[in-house]
Amino acid sequence: MTMGTRVYVARLAGLPVFDPNGDRVGRVRDGVVRLRTTTRPPQVVGLVAEMALRRRIFLPIGRITSMDAENVVLSSGSLNLRRFEKRPNELLVIEDLLDRRVEVVPEHGEGAATPGVVVDIGMDLNRNNEWLVTRVAVREHTGRLTRRGHVFQAEYERVRGLVGPTDTQGTSNLLALLEQMRPADMANALQDLPDARRNEVAAALSDRTLADVLEELPEHDQVEILVRLDRERAADVLERMDPDDAADLLAELPKAEQTVLLDLMEPEEADPVRQLMNYRPGTAGSVMTSEPVILTPDTTVAEALARIREPELSPVVAAQVFVARAPSATPSGKYLGMVHFQRLLREAPSSILGGIVDNDIEPLRPDAPLAEIIKRMATYDLVAMPVIDSTRRLVGAVTVDDVLDHSLPRDWRERDNLGADETDEVTL
């Protein structure tokens, strides 16, 4: 990095971090600013990077050799795996400073200050090799609903309210960053926010995005966010979750609240959730999805491939189609078998599923215990298994992600339970 290079911290969010050998070690999630006891500008002392298993670590700024629009490169492959914790005199750029409401005083000290919100923080390298906060990118607050204020840059010294109470923060710019992430990464970022800020940001997400994020959060965080929503909004979000995830979340609520929310949901969305909640915990019925891809035997291979290409389907659900007599919604007509997507790719587009169906694996029953499910999926190298009732109607499918979710400890999504000694220093 050359002397005088200016870097805007929020623009680094999500960039890959590489060691000197070119191996990727994680992604940038935030920048760490240390406050001064004097009037000198705050110092940027490092970055927060997210590694595998959602572990966030601190990267000292002195170990970074380059930062650009493509990546961040370290000078050493030696990393301290201690979980990052913010110190009392430190702030995080994205978590604490983005969306702050500030005022920018005129350059020559004359006239009224301009109100606005922080959209980024610029840092410069000085002669002592310190990265200091020197510029603040601010979006002007116009007070008009019809016009969005323009973005301008101001010297740090001209900005008032940058460091102050957290109730002067909005959510728009943080949301813009979060929405570029995968749901699992977004959920991880939300876990790092203070409770009030997390709930505010979650409430500002769209129903679809919030549903995806809730599916990736620990149960207590799911409940905390859901109960902060008004009941109509909570029901809308539950409708957009996978039925098995919605059932798991509702099971954490008091019975009376479950009833209210289920009654507020659309009947066609609530019915499969109610059915899943009737199964005994730890069985195929309680962990299965009630919305696998179900097609009739006269469906062509071309039609089946078009169906599994639909973007809203998860990879494990789209990995195979289940073939049953009409109706094609669960509980379906008589179950006939399944066809893996690789078989679909090998067959002529005009072939019908009834002629290529695989029916030599006995389906699960709803009361099958988790241990049996795991053993059978491992035996046959399957990513999903059908679940049928006593009349051989397809009622759902257990997927490998369902099995993993219910096999791991209940707190596996918690950052504090990810394993690895926090004092370990490793060389990658």
C-alpha cells in the first residue's frame, strides 16, 4: 500500500482475504476503529474477518499488505484464532458507525450545519504508518419524500455526532450491505449486533429475506426477533419459511401464541405446518419437508428438469423428484418411486418419469427415528428419502440438511460453540 492511499472501509465488506501464498482464509466483515482521548482522529487498527464455521477473528492492520476493490492480502499466514471481541474504546465501522445521523459543519465555519447519514468511512495512511479516519461519506438528509439527498465527503473534523449514542443510527446502508450476503452470512452478521439494533434491522428486511435469515439463526434468536414483530407481520414471515422450519420455530412459542399465529396464516400455508407439529420430535415426520418436488408418472424428463431448475428450490430438494399418482401435493396419491437429477440428465427429454423411476429403496415411515434415517441415508448415499403413510401416500421427504440440523447439538449455530481453542495461533 502506498503512502497516502485512501480506503473506504464499508467497501471492503465481503471481500476475500488471502494469505501470502494466495490461499483464501476468510472474508472481511467490518473494520475496527480505536477512539482517542485527545481530539486526534480515531485510528483504524484492523479488520474483522469471518473464517470457516462462522468464526470471526481480528486482523491487525499491520499484517495487511494490500487492500483494493478485489481482495485483502495478508503479510503472514499466521493467524490468531481468538474470537474477536470489541474493546470498550473501540467501534466497528459497519455495526456502529454506518447509518449514523450526523451534522456536517460548513468548511469555513459559517452558516448552518448540513444533516445527513453516514454511508462510509474513509481512512488514510499517515507518515507514522497509522491508518486514521480522515473522511466521512455522508448522504444529505433533504427532509423530502420525493428526493434522495446526494452523497458528499467531509473531513472528519467537520462531522458532529459520529461518535455518540447508538440511538442515532438508521438501517438503510447496513441493509444494503447485508442484502449482498447469503442468508447464513446475513444471519451471522445479525448475531453480532446489539439486541436493539438487530431487531431494528431484522424488522426492516423484506418478508422473504427475513424468513431466509430466521432459518439460519439459533432458536432463541429466532424467537426474539419473531416476538418483536406485530402478529400479522410474524404470520407473513412464517408463511415464507419452509414448513418444517416454521414448525420448529412455532414449537418454541407458548401454545396460545402458536394458535394465534397459525390462525393468522393463510390456510394453505398453515395446514402443512400444523401437520408437521403433530409428529413426535426426533422422527422422520418431525424433521421432513412437506414440500418436495412431486410429479406424476406421465411427466416428461424435459418437464422435470424445468421444474428442478426453479431458483426458489434448495439444492437438496432439487436433487431428485418423487413420482406419485395425482394429487401432486402432500399427502399425494400412491407413491411410485424417485428419480435423481443425474438420471434425468442421461435420459431423452421426451421420456416419461414412469419409465425410469427408481423404486427399489423402501421409503421411511413418519415414526422412523433419527438414528434409522441416518443409517439408511448413509447406506444408500442419498441426499433425500421419501416418507409415506400407511396407505403409501407421499407425505414428505427427509433431506440431508434436515438430518444435520437435528443431529448437531441444539446450540450448534452459536458462535461460542464452534470448537477450536480461542487462544490458538495457526499458520495456514
